[in-house]
Amino acid sequence: MIITLFTNPEVPREYESRFVDRQGLPHDIFLWIDMVPGARRSVASLTDVSERKRLERELRQVQKMEAMGTLAGGIAHDFNNILSAIRCAKNREWSSNRCNISETLIIALH
């Protein structure tokens, strides 16, 4: 029965799971099981991957924050372009032909 279980390619040999230890702390584990060639024995490896999973979650959070910063920077840049056009229009009232307001607004909005 066990040999059939591990020689069947449809049966998974790798498992990831989470369990809680006696102190109530969660652990992410990776379990790998395989048969020893030529023997009726199996080999199993159990690895605690909690730290790796935590670092992966932190990396995803950092990537999200980076994307938000890039988006905010782009919005601020576009807003500054529009404000520049408004400032130019205001300055145009005080000085003659300082800038072409229609060209400045077209550039600011693109």
C-alpha cells in the first residue's frame, strides 16, 4: 500500500501547512516525503519555513508601499504642472506676454 502511494505520480510528495505549537505560536512547515530507491522505506523531511514566509509577507508589503509612493509622486508631479500653469496665468496679469497660458495648460494636462 505505501509503495503504491509513493510511486503514484498523482499523489503529492510535498506539503505545506501551518500548525500551532504548545506555546500557541504558529509555524509554517514544509514536508517532503519520498521512497528510498530499492527499499521498502520512506524518507521524510520537515522544515520550519516560518521565517521565509514572514519575509515574503514583508517583501509584498514593501512592494505595495513602493507602488503607492510612485503613484503619489506621479500625482504630485501632475498637480505641480497644473499649478505652474495657474501661476503663469497669474503672473501674466502682472507682466505682459510672460507665457502662453493655453500652451502651458496643454503641456500640464498631458
